[in-house]
Amino acid sequence: MVGEENFIDMMPNRSNNYCCGGGGGFLQSGFNKARLEYGRLKDEQIQATGATYCIAACHNCHAQIHELSEHYGGNYAVVHLWTLICLSLGILGPREREYLGDDLKELNVFHPEMEE
């Protein structure tokens, strides 16, 4: 699951990457229809990768991209960067797994009944 061979970069990338359309307070502006339309380009960019997960470092991006995936039928999960870091360290709690797909929800979950 982890490794360079599983990383799919969006094109264009780095400084030429597209904005998700949720930043600068737009996520809370109340103009949902316009916000989702502005985000269409980002959704198309993500879907073109064929990836099952999109990693977002920003809370606004996470919320916007998650909604874009649902709105445009992207069927990709959106996870915070910190979620993956905590998961890799084995410290991600069971309640913090809401946005993980079924393939990761039970990874490194401590079950007290298994210790016996």
C-alpha cells in the first residue's frame, strides 16, 4: 500500500496544480453551487489519476474534495495527511477512521479482547 509505486501524482502538479475551490473562506460562503462548479476541474484532475485515495493536508481542501467526490461520483476517499501519519505510527484511534476506506479501517486497530 505504501511506497512510491503506489503514488499517483496529479497533472499538472506542484506550482501548476489546480485549486480545489474551497479555500479562502469559500467553503463557508454559502455559494455551494458555484463552489462545486469551481471545484469541477480539481475533481476531474483527481479522477484522471484513477487513485482510490486523495490526500489533503488542509481541512478546507479535505472538506471540499470530499464533497466533490460525492457530488461528481468520483468514488475516491479523501484523507488528511495527519491521518495517514497517525495510521503509520499505529496511534490512529477507532473514531478517527471515518474517511478511511474499508481496506484501511481496521489496520493497526488495538482490540483489547485480542490480547488475552
